[in-house]
Amino acid sequence: MADTIKNFPGRLYKMTKLFYREVPSQVASRDFIDRLTNLLFPIRDNKNLSQAEIDLNWKNLQNAFTAIITPLGSDMEAHSEEMTQKFFSEIPLIFTRLMQDAEMYNKCDPASFSPEEIILCYPGFYAMMVHRLAHIMYKLKIPILPRVISEYAHSQTGIDIHPGATIGPRCYIDHGTGIVIGETCIIGKNVKIYQGVTLGATFVDKGLCGVKRHPTIEDNVIIYAGSTILGGETVIGHDTVIGGNVWLTESVPPHSKVYHKPEIIIKGK
């Protein structure tokens, strides 16, 4: 027993070298996304930054990102420095999208007190913030890192959005716990999604890699709590309302109302 314990670190080292490829540091990746989101919205860190501090943090974040993706060099389409420039060039547009998301929350939720409350407290907004950043990495074909980032948000919010999902502007996720949005899902603008919604595939098979297997949700759709919409060919037409606990595996035309009608029986004494 003593020899087994003593020799185990050596065995572990050999196994690590044999099976594991170069991957981004999970600790560094989580620290990076926290620092980036805090720079985009300094109120999250309760700081009033000067222009010089913002410039310095912006430069330091670029250096940190380069360091994180450098081990992935052989699996990327460009050098890490070029990937860094491509990623950070997209952030101004992402910031605009996030401001639109915050505006949507403030407009839709009667419980919201202010945009500051939404940025600080709403898990749906945080999940969208991290997703929009992870989606850039996914489009740049940076391996593994987008999933590391998205799973960090998943662990913080209970909202599971694959970084490959395409989500339009002004997306409103209310409460959010238990939401699942698959890799090839396409969501239009002004869409509202409530807790427990699944936008998934009809079945799972490794052979479907690269195939659209998750639904398309068009503009101005509302999907209420607990609904499940499955299939790559399933399209929910614009301006449709999907009621709670609905199960759908087929398309719905625009301006529809879809609802599940349960039977509820209450008996007295």
C-alpha cells in the first residue's frame, strides 16, 4: 500500500503526458473573463476607473488572453497574437449588444430598479454577457476555451448556453435557472426565454457533429417556463408565444399561440 501511494505521482505524470493535449488554464480563463467583464462594466467591481487605468487594463487583458491561447497554437488557424487582435476587435460591437440586452431587461421586467441592478444582479444578463464573448472565440475556432468560458457562466447561473449558439440582439432571459440552448440553435432579436426552457436536439449521435440539430427561434418570440423545443428543422415563426410546459418537435408558423392544456382536478372533503 505504501509503495502504491509513493509511486502514484510518477504514474499520474506519465498518464498526463500520454493522454492530455495542451489546454488553456481553467483558472487563468476564469480570471480573464472576470477581469474583462469588470472592465466592460466597472460597476461590477465598484470602481471608477480613470482613462489611464482603462487603457492599462485593456493592454493587460490582451497580454493575458495571448498567454492563455498560446498553448493552443498548433490547433488554431492563426498565431496567438493575431487571434488576440481579432478577438478584441469584436468587443466594441459586443459591448453595444450588451447595452441593448440591458435595455431590454429594463424595459420588460417590472421588478427591475435600474440598469445598474440588471448588470449587478441578473443571472440572465451575466449569462448573455459571457456567451457573447465566448461566441466570438467559437467563431474564431479557438479550441476548448469557449467551452471553458461558457461552463464557467453555467456554474454561476444554472443557464447552459453552448458558445456555438447564435443569439440576436435584445435577448431577455428571465430567472433563467435550468435553461439549455444547444450549439446550433439560432435565436433572432427581441426574444424572451423563461426558466427551464430547453432548445435541444431530438437525439444525440456523434455522427451529427457539424449538422444543425437545434431549433431556430425567429424574432419577437416568447417561450414560457418549462417548454422544450427540439430539432434542427424546427422553426418557431416570428411573433409567436409558446406557453409553459409545451413539447415541440415541429415548426410553428408566425403569430401563433402554442400551449399545453393540463387537466387539474381539485377535490374537497
